[in-house]
Amino acid sequence: MTYMQCTEDPFLLRKVATELEELRCHDLATANDIHVDGAPFPRACRKLLQSIPGNSCCVDCGRRNPDWASVSYGVLLCTNCSGKHRSYGVSISRVRSISMDSWSHSQVLAMLEGGNEQLQKFFSRHEIKKENSKVFDQRYQTKAARFYRKNMKQHVEKIETIGEWMGREASRKVVTRPTKLMQNTRPMAVAVQ
């Protein structure tokens, strides 16, 4: 199913929203239990995640059907590239397995709001391209990458305060729309695009 088909399927979007709400409630219910570390990546969320443009291949090397993720960037990775990301450290790239690890509400939101194509376009706008291999190999340590991580985190935090997730486009419209409270304060970071 393509991303467009997924986003136009009201049943799937409702299922994703329900799974996210269940995960949020799970996180709240187990917040004080040090032995509980999230829940499996929800099925409908995974279907939507795999349909996001660029997510059928590893963001770094292009291998098909990646099953690892960098939550920091909201991107999918192959096993080999996930190892590279682990070597960067959690301050640069927080890596999880889609199928083997437990996930929190905010981590799943980051994945649904990110996307491989989105990050590649961002790096391209900042002239961090494969053609410039010296810079490309260091792309996750750049100021641009730090900006992206910070804004992704802030974007997810805003969505969490809004409540129910209604899809990527809806969350971006709501998150970037100023409220009366926000009109009297300095604007927060713009949603990652």
C-alpha cells in the first residue's frame, strides 16, 4: 500500500490513532515500573511507517526492507547501518529494532513524523550529498543534523501535548498554527519538513 493510499484510508488512520493512544496509556501506566520498557511497535503504525516515502530502503545505503530505526531522525536503517549509528552514540542517533525492541509513544510518533526521504531532502538542502563523500560520511555530526534532531524532538513533544494524532499533515498544521498563548511568546521551532 502506498503512502497516499494509507493516508486516505480512514480505517487505517483511526487504527493508528487508537494504537498510539493505547501506547500513550501504557507508558503512563508503567511510568514508575523500571522493569517495563515500552511495548512492541504497533501493527498499523508499522504499516503506515513502511509506506512513508523513502522508507522501503535504508536511508544511508539503500538496502531494501530495513528493520532498524534511528528514532533521533525518524528514519529506517538496515542492520549494517544501524551498527554505524550505534557507534555514533545515543546523543547523535538512538537506534532501535522495529521488530525486536520495545517502543514508547514518543518514539513511535517520531518515526511516523520522520521519514527517509524527508531526511535526505533536508541533507540535500544543506548541501550534504553523497557526491561530497567527505561531508556525507560525517553528516550526522554536522550542525544541520543537530538542528534536525532538536526540531524533530520539539515537534514530537508538541504533538504529544496536542493529544490525538490525526496524521502527518494534520499534526503539522496544528503544530505550526499559533494559539492565543503562543501569540504572546517567542515562537517555537517550526515542524520538520
